[in-house]
Amino acid sequence: MKKVILVTATSLFILTGCGQIQEWSQDLLGQKQQEETNQQEHNQPNQETSESPTDSNQQSESPNDDQNSKSDEEPVPPELQLESQFFNEVKLVDGKQVIQNPENKLALVNKEYALGEYKPKDLIRPNVPFVFGNQELEKAHLRQEAAQQLEMMFIDAKSQQIYLTAISGYRSYEYQEMLLEREIEQFGEEKAVMAVAPPGQSEHQSGLAMDISSKSNNFQVNIEFGDTKEGKWLKENAYKYGFILRYPEDKVDITKYQYEPWHFRYVGKEAAEVIKDNNWTLEEYFSNVKEI
């Protein structure tokens, strides 16, 4: 995969002295003078090549040093430095870029990078209200760290009279395949692929995404949820618990998915805060961080 690194590239150029080629006319006054002239010709370029480049380099050292000095004085801020383990490691499989480190909590899963048939090993059921009650369903699970933070988010929301309901968490490759086929049958392929990720390319398969709604919105996952008090609270506060609004309304051209005010993705508190402060998507985050 390509790794996106935030670096200001400074073009380093070297000014080399260009010795002028001197043209010497034939000596009409005798061989001795010709020999003296040849000797001068032999010596003069040596002086130019030994002195001129030195002078030119001395003149170019100052701006280059200033540029290098500025680069040293303007390091990448800590919040935009990211360890290599958090970038996708990919391998081309059947024409798809398949993520080889899918356990990475910052895995960039989208229409470009796929999870293959990965299933997380640390899936648990968070202690939050689900729209389907206590039924033991696949989608009632998240990876452990994400589940624990989801619980905290729901508790704090409730303390502020914000009542959230979990709709759908982890989805397997096979389940996502079924969802897409059903969506295509109902709405056609063009609309279906804007709403439902292909199998292997859904964030839900990572175990790090949860669809959330509320009783006030009839537990629906729709655009209207973004206008409810619950939807507004999530948009403003989810980052405190490590979650981001994954598909914002004004970033469809970047995410390649329609606006989904119900879909929240766990990335950890540090990354979530940077993304929130800069109004970025996860794609934009990786376009700006530098690998360390």
C-alpha cells in the first residue's frame, strides 16, 4: 500500500560553476608564442574549475542552509506522527489490495482496501441497549477495546438525558455479501454500492464500527437521525470515546459513501481528537500523518 506521510519536500539544488570555453585564435607570430598561449590555455581552465565552483557553492550555501534550517525548526507536530504499525500493510490478491494487519485499530477499510475474510479474535458483546433486545446475534458484538468505550459513551450520554440504541456492530464477510445482494435486488447496483460496502470492504467486518440510533428516531438508520438530539450529541461528543462519524455529509467525494449520521467507527481517542479538530475523514487523516 502506499503510505501517506506528511512531509514538506524541500528541493535541494546545487549550483555548479560552469567554466567558459575560451576560443583561442591561431598564433601568426611563431611557434614560441603559440606554446606560451597553449600553456596559458592549459593553466587558466584549471584555475577556473578550482575557484569558480567553490565561489558558486559558497553563494548557494546560504539559501540551502536557510531552507534546511527552517525544516529543522518546523518539525511535524506530535499529534501528526504515527507509528508504522498503524498504517495498512497490503498484498494484492485477485486484483484487490487486501490488508495484512487487519487487527490494527486504525485500519483504513474502504473501497480501495479490503479485509479479505478476516474475523476479529476479541469480539465481545458491549453492555448497551440493542434494538433487538437480548437476542444473541452476530451484530451484537464489537472488538473489546471498542466495546468498552462504547459502554462509557452510552453511560455518559444517558446521564445527559441522551438515550442511544445500538443497531448493528460486527458483520462477517458472508453476512455483508448477503446484505449487498439484497440491496442490489431492491435498488439496483449503482445505488446499492453507495449504501452498502462490498464483502470484505465493510468497516463492520473490522469489529470497530457500530450503527447507532434512538427511540426518538424510531430506531431507524436514516438521514433524519443526524437532526435528532441524539445524532447531534454523537457528532459532537463521540471523539471523546475514540469514535468518529465515519461518513460525513460534506465528504462523500472522499469517502465514496453517502452521508451516514448513524455510523461511528472506533479509532482510539488520540486519532479521534485529531480527526475531529481538523474536520477530517479517516482518509484525510492518513493523507496528513507522518510515519515514524
